[in-house]
Amino acid sequence: MFTGSPLIINNHYIIKPTIYQYIIKPTIYQYIIKQEHTHTLVCEIHECLSSSFGPHTSNLLILSYLSLSLSLLHKQKDSPLLSKFFLITHTTVCFVFVCVCVVNLLVSFSLFKISRRPFCQIPKQTNTLFPKSNFDKESEKNMTHLEFLKKFKKLKPSELSCVFVSFCFILCLFFLDYRSVGSGFRARGHRGLGVWFGFSGSSHPGHDLFGFLEMGPGQKCDIFDGSWVWDESYPLYESKDCLLLDDGFRCSENGRLDQFYTKWRWQPNDCNLPRFDAKTMLERLRNRRLAFVGDSIGRNQWESLLCLLSTAVTNKSSIYEVNGRPITKHTGFLVFKFAEFNCTIEYYRAPYLVLQSRPPAGSPKQVRTTLKLDKMDWGSVKWKGADVIVFNSGHWWNSEKTIREGCYFQESEDVKMNMSIETAYQKSVDTVLNWISKEVDTNKTQVVFRSFSPVHFRGGDWKSGGSCHLETLPDLSSSPVSPSTMFFPNIVGSVLSKHNNGSSSQTTLDLLNVTYMSSKRKDGHASVFYLGPKDGGPAPLRRQDCSHWCLPGVPDSWNELLYAVFLKREYSIAGNYTANSPQPM
């Protein structure tokens, strides 16, 4: 019953069949059926309701409860309160009540008899849901098909209608596309009953979505406006199969048991992304360089791309770091070469993008270092010749990493003791854009700026007990991103717009806006699983990492977007939007 499409509530994938198969079902079996409490629980609920209202009325009461529960879920569709505990509790209660409905139906047909006993005093039975001792053995032995039909004919119309409604409602619990209830019968990204009965469907009623790469210059699709959908074909790789991965991102190998966070795929609302093809990307990168520049979240994305691309290489030893350095939290840079394709995938650590160095002479004593807002990081000379550059910045632009550590902002030789972080970040982005305009040949080099990746600490931050280890499902509501999360993306957008409007030549830059999509993935962080068993992991609950992401995971989706943007530019340069386009997802 639970092996097809996901259960859909309020226009969202709330619970996947595997959640039932691997969490709810084993829990019910282990703690209810195995402990011989199912018979007691179901039968006592049945007897309590039936003795007071009768079996048919009790059925209606149960169905009313289920209806109210679904209504409550619908009203809370924009609330993040649908926690894992609530969902599992609700699903378990619904399961028990459906069992009660089934018992009521059996009682209605006189196929099943429950002997009256004092409440909560059912003797211990054998390990079956309905023990043989509870059946009327003579009825079971002597009842023929003819007698069954006679009993069926004796049912009153009201009883028949109640049985029919109960049966239909129970089926609806498992087959109905509940998004139809919350969206005016508008199904998006889910095929409902069509999957069960062999019919196909499109993401939007009446027409199929175009592939992103098939869209010409006059067609537009915001690939960052979409939703997370369950995809059984994910993940695209396994961490145990990727040697190019920091131990801190190997969550499944570090003790994380649930794998649901690896099964979600990003689906734009108005078009289909091309499915990531590692060999296609490596062929396009042949004899070229791709560089990631930024903080450790950028390194997170860089390692994700290394793992994705390595799936197309049979001889793993042909992928190596050119300087022989291990893939750890290195303070400088790392360059991995794919020898078969003569291309390099590079990472340069520059958390601010601008230069951090010693303060000028005569600075106040509390000034230990300064961020020179009008100068690029020293490493810019190394990465400016790359064929693709992916910038990111934001996580280090806070008072904890700057003012409290004695790092102030500097312009020319003047240290700005009272400059706000917002103003300083604006100036740093402007410096990056000016550097791109002056130093980068954008006819040769594709420049991408990835937006801020949200954190999901609850009850504190990274050093005050903030946590995210209990999150196992995405936030699938349509609620907007908080203003604090959009702080950095809004600044980048504002500076870029102002820069292009006030300049004779626009800065050619692709914005990889992953903030909204990532804000919904509170389930994807490393939490306590950034430490493995050999390092004493999992980590203490008070020292969680709700900034970096497990791999495989969310950064893979960023790289799928990067792949789409990269191929879009390649095809636009060639003047070909459809030929040899990869298969859409």
C-alpha cells in the first residue's frame, strides 16, 4: 500500500514511502505488534467507541478525526511546525484508527467478534493482530459464500452507505493527492493516482515544461524559483565511493543513519533542469580551469563537484592534487587535476574576497588586522586566468569574525573604526565587480557569484549550543525567506544593479541564487556528524555544525544549477540551444 507515490499534504511532499517502510513500520512492529499491544489497543478503542455509539457511528467519529487532522495540516501549510515527531505521531495515530475502522467493518459483517471484557484487561495472547481465540470458530467453519451474501443483504441502506464511505475514505488516505485540497485541484510536480494506474502526467496541467537548455534568448526561466521534490534516483554518488571528500562532510560514514536528506532534487517551477552528466561537463572543461574562490562553504561546493565529476572517471588515480596536498581544511589553495581531460578543479580560500592584512602604522591598539575594502585578496593573481570562476562570500562577514576579533575595515590608509558590516560588505562586493571589469576577460572566463548559504541553528549559534541534529525533513512550506537570511543576497543584487546602471559597460556575471532553495533544507547540515568514530564522533550536542552541508546533499544541487548555467553559456556562444542537449530531469 505504501510502495508508490509519496503521501502529499498541503501541496508538498510530506512523507515518502521509505519513511513508512524504514521508520514508522519497524517502530509499529517492534513496539506494538511485537509487544502484543496492537490487539489490545485496536480492540479496546473499538469496544469503547462501539459500546457507546455503535460500530457505524464510531466509524464516522474516526473519519471525522482524520478529516480534522488533514484540515489542521492544511491550515498549517505555511508553518514550520510540521516536525518529524508530529508527522510520525499523526501517521501512527491514523494507522491505529484505520485499523479500528477495519475492525468495525468486520464486526458489521459479523465476520469478526470481540468478546466483552473489562476495559484494559485483555489477557496476553499470541503474537498476532487478531488471535484465533477471538474468532467465532463455528461461524468461521460453517460460513459459506451463500450465507455471507445473505448477511450482506440484511444490511440496512444506512449501514451499507457507512461501509462504502469508510472504505473509500481509507483508500483516499493512501491514494489521494492532498495538494488538490490545498491548491484548488492544481497538481504541480506530482502525478497522483496516474502513477499508480500507469498514466503519465506533466508538472503543470495541460502542457509539458521546456528544458532549460532548450529555451532560446527570448524565453526565460528562473531556475532558482522552484521546490524540492523526492527522487528515488538520488543521490548521484555515495560518499564511500568518493576519495576526494573531507571527512567532515561524510555524514553517513560518521554515524548519520537516515538517508532522506540525499533523496531530494531541486525542481524549477517553469522549466526542467538538465540532468547532471559528469562526462559532458568534463569534456566541456577539457584543457581548461574551473576555480572556486571563497570561504569553507565554497569548499563544500568544490568537493561536491569533485565527487560528481569523479563518477565519470574509471581510473581514480588519474585524479590527483598537483602539489600532493591532502584534501583537508587547508589554509591556502588546492588544485585537483583530471589527467584524462587535462582540466583542473581548483579551490582558493578567500573568505572575504578582499585583502585581510596587518593594520597601517599608528592604528589603535584594538586593531589587530584590517580588511582592505579597496584591494582584492592576494590570491587573485592565481585565479584570474581560470576559464570559470565561482565566487562566494558572506559567512565571515559578521561581528564575531571581524570587530570582536580586532579586525576592522580599511580604505586606502584610513581605518574606519565605526563602519558597519553592511557598508563594508557593500564596498567589498563593489571592489570584486570592479576587479572583474578590469582584470578578467569575460569573453574567455565565465564568472559566477553564488549567493549566501543560510545556517539553521536553533537555540543558539555554533558555540552557544545551537542545534539542527533532529532535522530529517526539508521545510516544504511556501513561506518567504527571513530578512536576516536575505541580508547578503540583497546587498549583492543592489550593488550589481547599481554597478551596471552607472557603468558604460555591464559586468558580465552569472548570479547563482541558492539562498531560497537552501533555506528550506534545515535537514541537510552536518550537525554532530562532522566528526567520525576515529575522531571521537559524533560531536557533542553543544558543538554542532549547522552551516556546512553533508555530502552527498544540498551542494550537489548547487552544482546542478552551476552545470545548467555553464552549459547555457557554452551553447549560447556556439549559437546552439537544442543540439546535443543533455536529457532533462
